[in-house]
Amino acid sequence: MEFLCYHRDRPGSGGLRAELGEAHWAYMDRYEAELIARGPTFAADGDTPTGSVHIVDLPDAAAARAFAFDEPNYQAGVYRDVLLRRWRNTLGRTMWEFPGGRTGGNRYLVLGLGSGEPADLGVPSDRDGLIAYGPLLSDDGTAWLGTAALVRAPDPDAARAVLTPGRYAAIEVHDWEFGGRR
């Protein structure tokens, strides 16, 4: 089962985050084979971390909760909250298989928080900038709760355009970069 986990940073926790960098990476190393995508999000200044995205394939919801809440940054109070949702990998690949590579261009996390009838269940016809894409689902996989994408796009508005306007209660766009050890 695939899950999207987005840990949002608590304001002012950057120093603690930096201090725990190696502990975070060591924790994620344990999940290397299960990770579909990962990486930090940033404020508009491009330097201040605002969160951490992990898309991971785990046996069940209990394992996903353990992954999210046993994470060292979460345990130490770096994060203010966690969005944890079942997810479906509609591209069928990892971020490391993205043809556009690890660098070049602007990268974004796009979260469409669902409202009403499901939207954007299929892969958009213009897939060139899609790094990861899929619906957010309830734990049992039966209810659509939104859509999440990692996108290479010229700007936040172009990234937002991956999702159908008016079909979501809210669409969030966050600066994002490929994660992992540097």
C-alpha cells in the first residue's frame, strides 16, 4: 500500500531540524527500498524548510503511522502536524526514474484537498513535468480525499494547473526538491 506523508514544520524549528539531519537520513535509509519519492519543501525564500514529503510503499496503515510518527524530527518536535494519506502511484515509477532527472527547473509539491466528487483520477495528458502523481485516499482506499503531485514547472501557477480548478476545497503549492543524502 502506498502512502503520502507530509510533515509540516513548526515555525522556528529550523535549528532543531538541522541538528537532527543525520538522524533523519539514517531513519529514512531504513526505508530506502520502500520510498517512491522524498524531499523537503521550502518557503518562498528558497532556503527556509517548511516540511518534508515522503511517499512510501508499506504493508498497511499501521506501518504508515509508525513510519510517520517514529521519525526523529517528529519525535523531537520539529513538525507541527502530519498529513498522512493512502496514495496511488498512477505513474508506476519512483522519483529516481523521472526522465527529467534530479536537477533543473523548479519543483513543487501540489496538494489538492478533496471536496465532492473525485477529480483528476487519471494521469494528465501532459506528463512531461510529472515526477509523482496520484489520488489521496482513505485508509481503506475506498474514499477519494484529494490528489497529490510532485511536479517540475516554470512557476507555482503552472504547477497548480496540473489539477482541475474548482474541484478542490483547497490547492496548496509548495516549493520542493528531490530529497536524500547530499
